Amino acid sequence: MEQLLEKYRALNERERTLTIAAGIMLVVSIFYFGIWSPMQQSLKTNKAAVASQTELLEWVEQSANRAIQLKQSSGSNRTFNGSLPQTVNQTAARFNIAITRMQPQGDEIQVWVDKAPFNEVLKWLQQMEQQGINIAEADLAESDEPGMIKIRRLRLSK
């Protein structure tokens, strides 16, 4: 450090001024490119992510309200007498829902779907309830694609 001070003292006044100006520019550049600019970029990215998540939340709330309305308006007084696996397959095909796995268990059936449009799943479930099939349990998860869901487990009963 002493050597640097000696070299600085050995400079004439004009060189000292230039050295100080260069040092100030270096500090400002480090601050701007090392701190300020990355922080602003991160802020923009986070604002975009918040906007996207807010939009998704609004969509989910609207869809949830729609699902509640559909459930309330469906006639659950009917009783189902047909083949549960056959009806589930037929109604799923009608709504372009590809069933990944189906496991009958007496008067119940469990269904798994890897990827399906949320709105079509709601229509499918409403159709089955209108036919008298009860939805005993539903475990749904968000898919990687917008508007798509995974049915982790759907338990239906007569």
C-alpha cells in the first residue's frame, strides 16, 4: 500500500487528477454493472413472474367458482346402474381425455390422467355426475402447460 502512495505522490498534479477521476469512474462502473444493473434486471423478472402468477390465480379462482356452480347445478339424485369402467371410458373419450390408468374396485373405480385440459375435465366430471356417478375423491395438480392439469387420483363410485 505504501508503494502505491509513493507512486501517487510522485505523479504531477494533472496525473493525480486523472488518476482520481479514473478511480471514481471505476467505482461507479463496478457499482452500476455489479450491483445496480443486475438488481434492476432481477426486479423486472420478478415483476413479470408476479404478474404471471396473479393471472394464473385469477384463472384458478374463476375456474373453481365455475366448478362449484357446476357441482351445485348437477343432479346428484340419480343412481347409476351401468358399467362404471365402460361409462368412464366413453365419457373421457367424448371430452378427449386420455386416461393413463384405471383400477376398478368393486362399485368404485380409480382413474389417473397425466395431462388434460382443465375445462374439459370439469365438463367430463359434470357429465359423469349427471349420469349418477359420484365423485368420491379427486386429487388434481397443475401441469407444466398452462390450462392443463394432472389427475393424480380420481375415485368414482356408483
